[in-house]
Amino acid sequence: MSAIEVGLKVILLFFVLVTIHEWGHFYFAKRAGILVREFAIGFGPKLFSYKKGETRYTLRILPIGGFVRMAGEDPEIVQVNPGQTIAVQLNNTNQVNAIYLDQLDRRSNVIMGVVEQIDFERSLKVTLDVDGETVTYPIDPQAMMVAKGTETQIAPYDRQFGSKSVGQRALAIVMGPVMNFILAIVLFLIVVIMSGVFTNVKLDSVMAGKAGEKAGLHKGDIIISIDNQPIGDDREKLVTAIQQSAGKPMTWLVDRAGNPITLQVTPEMEAGAGKLGVVISGDRRNATFTEVMEGTYEQVVGTTIGIVTGLQKLVMLQFKLDDLGGPVRTAQVSAEFAKLGMTYLISWAATLSLYLGIFNLLPIPALDGSRLLFMGLEALRGKPIDPNRESMVHFIGFALLMLLMVAVTYNDILRLIKG
């Protein structure tokens, strides 16, 4: 597999994981009637941008996530104050559909005047002094504010994030991680279908000079039982028995080309566990519907337990910097899985999707879990937290996450340089 092909597969993997997450936010925000200003993949400067409907879709240079920018989450459009001279353009129903804040003398088919009163959020009206005459115009709910060559759609209060019920806002936030969970389940299901079901446990290879070869094991041996305990198709049972039997003789019954053979096998202690120096595989068949469902469930639950265990160590600070990996290390590991084949890459993508969903639900400032926590507090108090304080918490959390990301990425690069 060429480096270009591997690189494209890794890029596609990240693109799918981030896009499905942000689409969950986007779709349910739109369903709630929230104005979504931008759907972005990546952070930093824009590489590509186009606008469709009310939303601008952008691809940004840093592939470390994405965001959906909803009206009302951040400080809104440029303020227009009484006494300011502006120009407005009217549509066929005499509603203001464009408000110009600069280069007024270059605007055509507009009405220029000094603002006396203006409200973009609730009454949607503007009152102007036009050559000494006071006139009031209704503002189109989708009117555009134009300044410095940039058009920004106004957001009436009922189109803003904060105007929606706690349930609607929580759904728009939680559906990002939920979409990652759904994607993980689908991908694991595909892996189980592609992989099939093991019908036995077989030795794929036996390393020279290791305990397995010394005991007389051969490539292709099918393991029938160990110490009179049937193995069947349970590879984990075999691996566990080997790891727990360092220095202890085991009686193996193997099928070698149709002939049953009994061997005395003694694993050697390596890295704190019993090892034989063998690679275990097995023959496969297509999985039944029930086996596909059971296999998918086992994959999802097993991977979730592993992720949660790792996050617990992270929270308890039971880790070293080398234990963490940023975008560079994740891309490196993803490339290794891509080289192994599509089944391995899909399984890894499912694991990353599950991790992304779980991690985002942690109550860490700037993550979805933290935002859900604030909404829970709002529901209990009966009134929202001060938006300025909440924004400050999220800003600090985001800054700390970025600092951690920089440190981890720097460490990843050093590790690559050192080989």
C-alpha cells in the first residue's frame, strides 16, 4: 500500500469522525430552529469555504476537531448604536433586508439616516432620522448586516441558542457524542460481518527458539483442549491460560492434519506473563444474524470498558506524558492500522469514534459534557447561569486543552525524531 493511499485513508478517517459528530449538533440545532452560522471541520485559518442557505461550511487547516457555531452562543453581530449613521435597503414588502454600516456613499438604492432606535432581536424595528424626518421600518428576520465587505445574518431572539428550552439545547449538544456512539456501533457491526466467526483456535506461526517450538508445537496446529479444558473457538481462554501458566507444565491436545497429538507445554516468563512465542488465529465462517449482534455488543462493551479504564487513570493522574498521544501519534497509529487492511482500519475507526463520544461527555470545560452540566444546573435552579461566567469557564477550559494538545504534540514529534 502506497504512502499516498495510507495518507488518504487516515485523512478520510478523521474527516468522517469529526463530521458525524458535528452533524449531530448541526441537525438537532436546525430542528430546534436555531440559526447555525457555521459548520466547521478543523480549527485555525480557512482552507475552503462556501455558503448554502443560512450556514457557511468551512474546512480549516488544523485537523484537531470541529465546531458548529450557533447564533447566541458567542457575542452577536456588530452593535448599532443610536446616533450612528447607517444605510438600509428595503425589499418588496418595505422590510429592511440589508443594513450597511460603512462605505455608505457607495451604496445604491438605499435609505441613509441616523439611528434613533434599533432592535434586531425582539421588536425587529429600526427608527431613523432621514433628513429631519423620523421614519420607522420593520426588519426582515433574515436581514443581512454588511460591514467591511462581510455579510452577517441577524439573529432574532427566537433563532438564538439561549431562547430554546433546556431540553432542546441539551439535545443539540448531546447528539454530537451520540452520533459517535451510533457510528461506532455500525462500524463494529461491519467488522464482525467482515471478520466472520472463528470455528477453532489455530497456531498461525511458531517462533524459532521459543517455548512453543521447544514443546513441539507446529504452525497449523488446532488447539482442542488444555489440561482437559476444551478450547473450542475461545482465543481469549487460550491466551489467558498461557499468561497465567509461566513455568507451569500444561497438557495440550492438538489436531495436526487430522491426527490428535498430546504435548507438554511450559510457557516462559516474559514481561511479567507467560509466553510461548506463537501467533494465534483460527478458521472462520460467516456469522449468523445472532452472532453478528452478539459480536457487536461484545466489541462495543469491551472497548468502552477499556476506554473508561484509561480515562480513570487520566483523571487520577496515573500516567506519564509518554502515555498520552495527540493528533500526530493518533495519525501514526491510524496509518499502521491502514497498512494492516480495511478490517483493522474500520475497527480502529470504531474505537476512535467511541473514544471521541465518551471523552466529549466528560464534564471538562469547553467539552459537551461541561455544557450539559451547566444546563443541568439551570434546570435545577430554574434560571440560567450568567452567560459571561459560563463563557469564561469554557474559554479557560479550551485554552488549557490547547496547551495540553501542544505539549502532547511536541512530545509526539520528539518521539518520531528519536525513532
